[in-house]
Amino acid sequence: MQHSFAKLVLLKLELGGIFHIVTDWQSYAEHILSVMHEISDYRNLSATGDYVQRPTTRPVTKFEKRGQQLGYKVFDLMFEKIT
């Protein structure tokens, strides 16, 4: 995730729109957090400032199932457009 891509998504979202990102790579999840925290027009929807629980509305993909079988943790990140 690059800063320029996150800003492009921001331009496409309506006010209150959600940018939902999922990964099973912890280092990538940490990188995404770093990039997203630099953009003040997004609000992290995590109460702890990092990751959210997997929403029940998000289907589990075959890749996620395989990763879980291999012991990978899945990271859901959700950011709301606030301005």
C-alpha cells in the first residue's frame, strides 16, 4: 500500500465510506497502518487504533481458509472517510 493509492481511494469514497483492507501478512498490516495513519481524512475504526474483528458480513475466502489452516493470522483494517 502506497500513500498515493490510499489518497486515490479517498477521492473515490463518499463521506462516511469505508476502506476495508485484509491481509495475512503481519508486516504488511503494520505498513498499511503506518500509511493510513498519515492521512488525516481517514479515521481508523479500530477502538485500539490497529485492527478490527472480522465483520460477519465479510465472507471467508479460500485463501483465508488456507492461511488459517497454515496457522496464519488474518488482519482486518477499516478506515472511514471523515472529510
